[in-house]
Amino acid sequence: MLNRKTIIKLAVVLAIPVILWNIPAPSGLEADTWHLVAVYLGLLSGLIIKPMSEPVITLIIIGLGVMFMEPTTLLSGYGDSMAWFLATVTIVCTAFVKTGLGRRMAYILLGRSGNSTLGLGYLMMLTDLILSPATGSNSSRTTIIYPIFRNIAEGVDSYPDKNPRKLGGYLTILSYIVSQSTSALFLTGMATNAITASLALEMLDIPLTWGTWFMAAVVPAGLVLLAGPFVVYKLYKPELTELTDVKIQAKENLQKMGKVTSAEKKLFVIFILAVLGWMFGPKLTFVALGTQNVGFVFLALVLVTGILNWNDVIGAKGAWNIFVWYGAFYGVATGLANAGFYTWLADLLNKILDLSSVNGLVVTYVLLFVSLVVRYFFVSNSAFVASFFPVIFAIAMGTQADLMVLTLLLAFFASYGSWLTHYGNGAGLIAFASNYVSQKEFWKIGTIMVGVALIIFTVIGLPYWKLIGIW
């Protein structure tokens, strides 16, 4: 039975779409599109206020929505490859637990790490950094790296429902911070970066080559990357700070595990194939091996070799939780894009923001701030850049802003802006699905890290760009 607090929260969440639904659509926006906005804000408020778990409140709002709207749009996200990819890789992670390979890899890695938890955080950062130039998907990198470090947490008795703050919480939120940091450092660090470079060349005649991107990023983005493990350590300090005794225990546990089993060997080979697929698959021309494709093949191989069975698949609650709420969220967000909502929003911003006579640097930061605010409407980095950067670029062309500086800031904060929510990028969704860190903490730490990045780029990045002749 629902308690009074839950009932009040639920009433507030349901009131938002109901009230908006009954308000006439703003000028220039179709009624159906406005109704979709109402459903979206209902879903968003449900994730923020959280009267019930994410999948439950999502099903309630979608259930009410299909009473008055065509269900095709509301349910379209469940047919999207990204929603299935997130579920797939979360299911595959259970294979590392079932076989014990995750624990074995964690014990080996832990034995070779330093004696502090902070040092372990930097080891995670270094691992991601090494993979990032050649892995054009940070979701893929998180799929590779996070299960290993999660097993380190579980090896010291830190689970989502037992001692999460001992170690697992720190490593979980840090995986998202690090993933987005390395994504900003290289043009090839995230698929979205290529979209930014393409739009910059097409609309502003600004060529962002791999070298130009790295030269602009190496100092400010490098400092953000280095700051990440330390800042998260201070904001969400793990209860376990020293690993000396843990390393001894890890060595003993590794000996107790004995020889590598047949299932572990099979999974390790499949895992290496998946890593190679994520790194080089998109470059192949004779076979379709994009990020999502590799994830599906990974799961197929794990199933066909008998490492996992159907009971393991349906028992992966985290995978199905994220599939239910993310699928609905993504479908509605895509529906808004197809209905022209973001174009309408762009025109509205253009009318409100008359920046033609404003100082160029002020314009740059105003537009950067706008790009961060609207991130709450997007559940995909690529969708955000593809649909909203043209808006920003169009507004900027009639101002005194230095277009190169604006483009670079937008390019890097396309990655950092994902920190504002847990659904802004697939890497965050994979980490969040583990349930080690609450949504409130995810958003709080992410927002602070965006502030840290803004300070670094303002105080150090802009002077550095001036020094190397970017502006």
C-alpha cells in the first residue's frame, strides 16, 4: 500500500502532464507535439521526483498517455537499437559474475595497483585513456572497463545492496566521469565528436581535424581528466581508502579460485573479440559491426557457448529496468525531434536572444549555457548535437562571438554536459543500472564536475588557446 509521501509525489508527477495537456499549444507548435512535450515532462519529473522506481513510473505515464495518443510514438523507443544495446551489455556483464572471470581479472588488477583507493581511481582513468583514441564509443569502453572494476568492489564486499559506499559507489560514478572526460580529449573518443566536426565544417567552414582537436584539448581537457578521480574522491569518498590489506586478501582469493575454468577461457576469448570489434569493427567495409552490432554478437556468443542461459537473461533485472524506462524516454524524445519541437525551440530562442550587439565572449558563454540547459531534454549525445548544434551555430553567425572558440567549447561540453543527468549518454546508463549510486548523487556530482570543467576551460583553456593561436 502506498504511503502518504509516495501518493503526494505521484500526484505531483501525474499533474504535470495533465495540466500541460489542457493548456493550449504555444504559437507555432502543433497540438499533438505539445501533448508529446507534456508526456516527456511527465517522464522527466517522474525520474527526478521518483515516487516509484523508474520503470514503474514510466509504465504508469506511458499507460495514461496511450489512452489519448497514438501509441506508436510513445512505444517507438523499444524498437531502437540503443535501448536494446544497453540491455544487452548489461545482461552480458552477468557472465563475468557467473563464470568468476570478473573476480579473477579484478584480483589480478588489484594485485598490480597501488595501495590507495584514489590510486585505483587513477588506474581506471588510465585504462579508459588507453582505449579511448581507438574506441569510438564510450558506451563500449564502459562495457569493457566497468565490469572489471565492479568486481574489484564486490571482492571487498561492496555491493549495490550491501556496503555500496565502501568502494563500489566511488568506482561507479567515476566510470561515468572518466568516460566523458576521455571522450572530450580525442576526436575519435566518441562518435558524436565526428558529428560536431562535420557540422562545424558545413555551417561555419571550421575544419576540426584530429590534430586540431587534440591540440586544443590536451591542456584543458587533460586537466579535467586528471581532476576527475580526485574530485569524485572528495565528493563521494569511499569508506575503504587503503588497499594494502585488500591486496593481500585478493592474492589469497585468487589462489583459492584455482585454475582458470573452461567457461572463463571461453568468455575471455569472446571478450577479446568484443573489444576488437568495438575498436575496429566500425572501420570494416565488408560487414556491419557498429557498436550495437558488436553488443548483440557478444550476447549471442555467450548464449551459444552455454556461458549464459535463458534464466540468466531474464534474471538480469538491471538490464530490463533500464530497457523499460530508457526505451520510453528515448522514443518520446525522438518523437519530439521528428515533430519539429527542437526547430520551434530554436526559433523561439532566436527571437528571445538578440545577441548581435553583445560582447563576443559573453555571447559564447550564453550560448554554451543554453546548450547545457537543454541537455535535460535529450537522452542521446548524438541526437543532441545533430539537432541542437545547428541552432547554436545559426544564432552565433549573427553575433560578435569568435566562432572557433565557441565551436571548441561546444564540442568539449557535448561530452561534459552528459554529466548533468544519468541518461545523457549510454556510458552513464550502464553505470547507473548497477544501482550503486542514487540518481540524486549522480546528478549532484555530475553538475559539480560540469562546474569544474567550466572553471578549467575559462581560467586555463582560453588563455592556452590564445597562446597557441587558436583565437
